[in-house]
Amino acid sequence: ALVMILVAGCSLQPIYKQPTAPVSAAFPTGDAYKTLSGSTGSTTLPAAEIGWRNFLSDPRLQRLVELALQNNRDLRIAVLNVEKVQAQYRIQRAALFPQVDAGIGASNSRTPGSLTNNGNASISHHYSADISASWEVDFFGRLSSLSDAALEQYLASAHARQAAEILLVSQIANQYLTTLAYDEQLAVTQSTLKAAQSAYTIVKLQFDTGTASELDLRLSQTVVEQAQVNYSAQTRLRAQAENALVLLVGQPLPLDLPSAVKLGAQPILADIPAGLPSDLLQRRPDILQAEALLRSENANIGAARAAFFPQISLTGSLGSASATLGGLFAAGSSAWSFAPALLTPIFNAGTNQANLDVAKIQKDIGIAQYEKAIQTAFREVSDGLAARGTYD
């Protein structure tokens, strides 16, 4: 118990301190944000409680998002990555505990007469059955630091999966609205083509009766051909938009989808309260992922520091050994061994120091990546607020 208390209380990890967010305490204000700054309150749920169903109310779009969450391959890979990293964490955590194995063995050997004292060949038998255990006593927290690092990697992968899901929902919505826009543009170009063809028919009649010149006829024909080009282009773009939507959904679009809401009737703008603090960004899964990775790199420093100190391992076995199989478990056949070992670094040409330097530099990189994630999120939210304040 005393050993376990000492093991639990000894760690060389630096105390983690969350870096200061390198952004303003509040989101920007100005003409582009007039709707935000002039708002007196919100009629919607708090942002953390808004699900995509509350935000995307088109039944057809909701059905597409449901299918994408079930079938999208990128999201499936993100989920499997979480399971993989979780298994890796369990592997690393298992190193904190004793490893126990059981074994049964038998060996037979023959010694030629030329090597024996009496000149007769001899045959010897050896049977054994034992349980062995080995344990590295984590006095300086090397294994616990590696376990902490693996845990943070697992949490980072979980946040990455959440971010991938949010991104997928937004991609489905964007592509769906793009498809609706192409539907309306296609209808406009089709009407334009029909109008150009009708006008050409009139000019052709006038040309045939001698009341219009050939120049007028050719100009009208040019308008028709340009309208045909535009209609073909819109047809192509509409087909490509649906192909992109099918890829995101992960399966062909079902034929029984609900009817679509027209683009102009899509209720996708929510009320936003004034004076939102920018520290709300820390709830974003991409920022939580960056911080979890930073915590993992901080834990790796503890493991690198512990490499400068001795590693203590305990290995032992308890069992039975006999020259005959029948006497394997007879009285007096018990056998045991106990082999404690201490391995301390003396000279490794600076490898441990280099590993520690790498861990510290990697943490500095992690801090920069965490700060960049916050800055990127601040920019994205500010852009969204500017759009919200001007699109009305």
C-alpha cells in the first residue's frame, strides 16, 4: 500500500495552464453587425441546446441529414478513429498494472556417451508449470504520464468526431440549398429559352414575309443559341450539385423524400442576443480537440522527464518443476523465483535530453495550434455575425 501511495503521488508532469485566448473579449461591432448590436434578446434556445432539427426545419433536408449521419463515410471513419484511439488508450493504461501469465512446459534432451562420465548416453526430462508476474513500479510517473497522454488523445478524437458531425450537417445544408438555387435558376433559364425561341419564330415569319432583315433574324438566332448554352450550363450544374449531395449523404437519394421547401421560404436565420462573449468559442469541439491535444503533449513532457530516472521492475514466478510428469505436483516439487531489477541511464549520447526537448517543442507547437484554432473560430463566428447582420 505504501508503494502504491508513493507511485500515485509522484509525477513529473508540468502543471497544465490553459493559454490565454488571443482574441478580443467580445465579438466585433459596427455597421455589418447592426442586427446583432440592435437586438434586445433572443427568442431561441441557448446555442449549446440548439440541435440541427431546431435549426433546419425543412422535412426534406432533415431526412437527408438523417441519412448522412447513418451513411456518410467520412463520419464513419471519424467514429472508427475514436474506437481505435480508445483501444490504444486501454493498451497504454494496462502498462500501469502487473502482467500475469501462466505457462506449462516440457523439455527433453539427450546427452551422448562421449560427454558423460560413465560413457553411456543419458536422456533427461524436465516438466514445469508456473504462474509468472512482472510489474514496472512507476515511481516517477513515466507510465502514468503516457497513460494521461493517451487519454487526452482519446478525448481529442471524440471532439474531432463531434466536429466532423457538425461539419457534415452544415455541408448537407449548404449543398441542399445550392441544389434548390440551381432548380430555380434552371427554371429561369428554361423560361428565357422558351421566350427566345418564341421571339425567333416571330422574327422568322417577319423575315419570310420581307418585313425583317436577315440581320434581325441572325441576332434573334444568336439570342436563342445563347439561351440554349445557359440552359445546358444550368442543367449540368444542377446534376453536379445533386451528385455532390449524394456523396455527402452516402447513398442514392430515396424516391420517397418529403417535398422540398422553396429556397425563399427556408427559415434558417435565428435571433442572436447582443453582447455575446467570445469565450463561448471554448465550447466548440474543434477548440476542445486542440486543447485535448495540448494536454496530451503536456503529459508527454512528464514521460520524457521520467526517462532520466531509474526504472524499477519486479519479476517473479511461482510453480512446480519435476523430472517426471507424474511428480509435477508432488510434495517437494515447488519452485519459485523473484528477480527485482533497477535500470538507470548513465550515458546515451543525449538521447533523453533530446526527447525532452522534442516534447517541450511539441507542446509549444500545440499552444500555437490551440491559439490558431481560437483565432480561426473567432474569425468564422465574426464572419457569420457580419452575414447575419447584412443579409436581412
